[in-house]
Amino acid sequence: MTPLRGHYSWIATTSILKILALPVIGWLICATLGLSPADTPVVLVFCACPTAVVAYTMATQINGDQSLATGAIAVSTVLSFVSLGLVLAVT
């Protein structure tokens, strides 16, 4: 288990922005661009998905903060159950 080492506020903030705010921003962009009703749900599902595991690999490769990447992946995965459910229910 990787210790989070006090990154709780960063992990919470980034996960909430990624999982909750990004679908709203995506919807606004879809509405502004006039995307078709068939295309909008696809964009929103991608926006509601969790942080990719490749973030950990990238953090490792560039000697970045692996514990921050691990925490962001874990928290955004849990939160994505809510956001994906909402997106699928609304679209």
C-alpha cells in the first residue's frame, strides 16, 4: 500500500473536479457546439470516467509523486460510480 503522505486535500480537489465538474463542463461545450443527441452522451461518459492508470506510470517515469497519482486514481474511480450513473441516467 502506498502512503498518501498528506495529499488528502489535493486528491479530493482533483478528483472532484475531474469526476463532477468535468461532465458539467463537457455538457456546456456540447451544448455550445450543438453536438447531436447521439454524440453528447459519448462525450459525457468520457468526461465522467476516472483518472487513467497511466497517470501512475507517467508519475513513475518522470520521478513524480507516485502516492499522489495512486490516490487520485483510487478516489476518482470510486467517485466515478456516481458520476457515470448520473450521466447515464440523464442522457
